[in-house]
Amino acid sequence: MTSRYSDISTLVEDIYAGAFFTLRSNNLLVRTVTTFRDSGSMTPRKASSYGAANVRAFAEGDDVTPTAFNRTLVSTLTPARYADQVLLTDERIASDTENVRADAALEMGAAFAEFIDTKIATNFASLTGGSIGTAGQALTWANIMRARALLHNNKVPGPYYCALHPYQWLRLVESAAISGAELKEAPRARDALVSSYFVASLIGGVTFVVSPSIEVASNNATGAMYAPQALAYDERKAFNLRPQRDESREAYELNFSLWFAHGVWRPAAGVKLIGLATLPS
């Protein structure tokens, strides 16, 4: 008489739980920049800047020389098309224990959202409002305060966002909340660091956004502090799914696409923040 599971294991069906999705980061950075939406057009969008006025004293009877009020090109957003596809056969759809068609759409939505944030983060290196921090060294709260002061001195209107890689942010948190090396006389700020670890408004007019979509190269990352006008996301055709039947293969093509541009919009309205982005040992 069989009494052990091993004797019948080949006859028992496996138990399958739900399938895991690829880990994706939240879509955070796109919410912090200037956003445009023009349906269908692929024409580049350009930003220009007026020259400054020249207020000055003039003597009685003098004729005021006019100030040229011309425009110069500041930046150009050139849209591109992005796409991916999943092929699902009828047999796969009928046999898979999961709702694979719905799951494919969900994964694509998350992947495209993360892709957008990654693209936006690549523009931090092109900001021209200043550069704070040094490769190979951790960012400090003094660096953050200096970036805030630079934007203020450059007459950039707020609010400001400070976007950092999680490991850049960790160094700041450890310095202030754990070691106590910085913000010594600011207990409320230290409390906020702990209670609102990943997104916090700690300095007047500055909201911190922590995103793994910021690239790490040679153990360093380039974050940024900026006003929304510094960067832009320009969506021309929203993310969409178009199923197409391939009868000869007895399958469906699930076609996903998104048309958009991204880039610096007013680069002087942002400051680069360069620093170590590794997990401290």
C-alpha cells in the first residue's frame, strides 16, 4: 500500500500561484516637469527667450534709445516613437492559468511609465543653472542648501523639486538622522526625514523626490534641483494598445506604442547634484 507522497508525486498536478511581474519603479519624475500634449503631431517644439529690459536714467530732453526686444532659441524638443509587441497564440491564451493578455498590458504600461522617467532623468546632466557636488563623494545638506540658494539667486521662481537616486538620498538621511553630523539644530527636519523617507518637503519650497530611474555610472549619479520649467515631457500620442489578428499563426499581436519628446526646456532653471550612489558598507 502506497503511503508516501514521493510514490505518487508524478501523478499529482503542480500548484501554481499568480505569476510575478517584473519589478518597476513608480512614475515620479514626469509629475515634476512641464508637460505638453499635442495629439498626433511630430513637429519639434521650440522654446525661445526674450532679451532683458535695460532700465536706466536719462537727462531732460534726451531721446531714449530703444532696447532690442528680440528672441533667441533656448531649447528644442524632438518627438520620437517608442513601441513594443507581445505575440500570444490562441493555444497559449487557452492554456495559460493566468490572464496573460491582461497581464501583458499591465506590464507594458508599467514598463513604458518607467521608461519615461528614465528618459527625463538623463536630462539632469544638461542643466546649466549650476553644478553642486563631486564624483566620489557623498552629497551633503550643505550641497542641497547651496543648490537652493543658486536657484534663488538666479531668480528662478519656485516651487522646486530635488530629485535624487535612493543611495544619494540615503547618505543625506544617515548624515542628519543617524549620525547627527548635519542639521544638528533642526530636530523637526530630522523627524520628517524618518517619517517621510522617500518624498518629503523639508526645506522651504523644495519637495524631495527619490527615484531609482536615475542612472548610476561609475558609482555616481547626477540628481538635480529644479523648477518645473527646467525640463519638459511632450506627449504627442498617448500610450496605447492595438491588437492585430495574425490568422496564419493563430495568434494575436499586441502592439503597444507611445510618441513623446523630452529634454531640457529652460536649462538655467535647474542645478545638477553629483554624488556617490552606492549602498554604504
